[in-house]
Amino acid sequence: MRVLVGQFGGPTAVLNASLFGAWETLHAAGAEAVGVRGGARGLQAGDWPLLRGAPPDWLLTTPGAALGAGRQAVSPAEVGEVVLRLRGAGVGACLLMGGNGTMGLARALADAGLPAAGVPKTIDNDLAGTDHAPGYPSAAAFVAAATADLAADLRAMAGFEDVRLIEVMGRRAGWLAGAAVLARRHPEDMPQRILLPEVPVDPDALAADVAALHRRDGSVLIVVAEGVCGRDGTPLGLQALDATGDTQVLGAAGGRLAAELRRRLPLTVRAESLGFLPRCLGSAAVGRDRAEARELGSRAAEALLAGRSGVMAAIAPRRDAEEETRYVEVPLHEAAGRERPLPPGMRDLGPAFRAWLLPLTGGPEHRPRSLP
């Protein structure tokens, strides 16, 4: 059996561990693993190198996407063409690692008659059908630690810098920005406010809140999800990526909110961004995250070897914080194209959210001041 294996979308600290798990399982079963260079672009271009022998061990500890990833839409007509070419190359199944769109592509391949399985991957953690996605725990741990570091810096600059906003990735879900509640080491590490995409922001109300917090605390630290929206539901952080303005991405929300606060308040306001650091910082990879990524890659490969198609290897919800990881298979149609925002019961980032998050990041929780 020849199985095509690909990495799609943005990289993570543990995406290569999923590749290792899938490749390792296919090799042990005597199947041929065929890679895809560059995600969807390579899939359409026919850039499918044979992955010879057993997977190299360095995949387990290396961040990024060893095969190359990236984003590109694949139309229904193009899916049909790809299936014909893959079958012509002797490929009997596909294993795709990625997020919402990737699971949609895997489902389309399966619907077109080519067996396909998926492996979840997203630091945004917005993929339906799984308790959490590989890549998220490591990114969340990094966000918590970076927030604590920047909080210490802000405390040291009291009297010079009044307000600091830290922008964190997360297009339409606040799972990653919310991880800042685990900032620790000092009672004042936790930001006074965390702005989520699920909760619209009123700049006037925010300014009044910041002014009150500054009078009380002397400085104000705010974490801003890149997908935070204004009162009308429009993302505040859209910006052009090219000269034509045709390609737009998020990444300016912190700066725009900082400008709004400077306009309304007689305070010094700085905007910082963690940028892509949470996505690929291998030094911050959490051991549990790496192990789960490897296991999910292996289980997706096992499903295809057993003749099961149209499924995503996933992590079952935990019944309690101490429970070991349980793995399940969910139909791709339960994950494809569906988003998973923070549920209303967790949007206060209180005990329920912290109890869910803490075991994933592998560290003790400091009990800081609470959010309102």
C-alpha cells in the first residue's frame, strides 16, 4: 500500500512528531510513505517524494514542518484532478495533518473516492472534534511564560510606561490568548485584561476600564487575541500582506487598540506582539504535546491500513484533570470546516478554563489576581 502523507497550514512545535508517528507506523507495516512538499501547493504540483526507510529521530524534537506546509485553497475541480493523478501514481490513501481547512480537504478526497484520514494540528485550538489539537499545549505554555516575562518588564518600567498590550495569535477563538491566565512566578504576572475574539471590544469602554486600572495598579497589562473584533463584529487587526491589498491577514489589533487608547487617555501606551514565536518555538515544546502528536499520527496511519477512511484521529474530552489521554476517531465531517470557539462557560477564563488547561501545559499554577 502506498500512502501519501502531508503537512498543511501553519507549522507547530510538534507537527514533525505527527509525521514521525505516521511514517513510523506505515514503515512498520510494510507500506510505502510518500511525502508532499509544501502542503496544498505540492499536492497540486505533484511534488511527492518517496519517504524511504524508517523516519529519522530528529523529527521528534524539531519544530516546523519538515515537508513544508503553507496555505492554498483547492477547488472541488482540482480535488478531482489530484485524485486521478494520485491514483495514477499508485497512491491508495492520503493522510493529511492540519486544521479546519485541511480536514475539509481530507474529507473532499475521501468523498472523491480516495481513502483519507486526518491528524489535527493548530495552535489556535479552534478545530472541532478533538478536546485539543497538537501544537496548542506547547504554544499555550509559551504564551503563559512570555506574558509573565513581559509583566516583570512592565513592573520594572513603572513610571515610564503606563499600558502595554501584548498581541497573541488566534483568529476566531481565544484559546491561545486565554493561556495568559497561567502566567506565574509573581502575584502580578497575570494581565489585568485578556481580550478574546468571542467578546466584542468597545474602545470607549476599554479606555474607561484602563484608566481605572491604571489609577488602581500604576500600570496595565492587556493580552489581545489577534482576531479581536469591534462592536460591529469586524476584526480590528486586518492588514494587507501585499501591495494590491488582495491578501489580508490579522496582526494589527494590538497596535490599533494602542492607538485608540493613546487618543483617549493621557497615558503612555505600547503595543508588543508575540508574532509567530508561539507557533514554532521548539525549545518550549511540552512533552505531553509531543507524545500526543506522535500518537495521533500513528493512529491515523493505522486507520488507513485497516481500511477506515473519512476519519480524524482525535483526543477525547477529559472527565477530570488527572485523566490520561484517550484517543478516538471522529468522522471528518464533524471537523471539516467547523470552528471551535471558547465555550461561553469558559470565556471568563476562570476555574473551569484553568482546570482544563493546566494539565496540558505541564506546570504549576500560581493564584494571581482574578479577572472580573
